[in-house]
Amino acid sequence: MGQTLKTPLPITVVKTGEYLTATASKPLIISADSFNIPAANLTALAATVGGIPISDRVPVQFHLVLKANTEPKDTGK
């Protein structure tokens, strides 16, 4: 499988009615260096796709909305 990066991330969780939301409290900045991707590789990649700039750091944000399962469980009885 690929590489993983474990890092603490503060989240805000709110329950309203049958919904639960989880949101990153602030963006997590992911660096290519954290995955051993050299800056030279990003420069080479950028050159192959028309010279567009490719950053070595990107912000990651998420917002999840989960709805409770209101269907009765099948207990097999």
C-alpha cells in the first residue's frame, strides 16, 4: 500500500437530530517532503504537464455529514 502520515488534527463534532457532523477545525498542511517526494520530482512533473506550478505543500480540509441509520437491525430471528 501507499505511505501514511499520522498527525494530530483538531476537529469539531456536532450532533443535531439524526445527523453528526465532523469538521477539521483548521486546514492540515501536507508537505511532499513528509512523503519523501523531492522538490526536483515535482518540478519535473510540472514540466511534463505544460509547466504549471505544482506546490510542495497543500492544505487539506474536510467536512463530513453522517446520518443515523433509522432502519431496524436484522437480528436474524
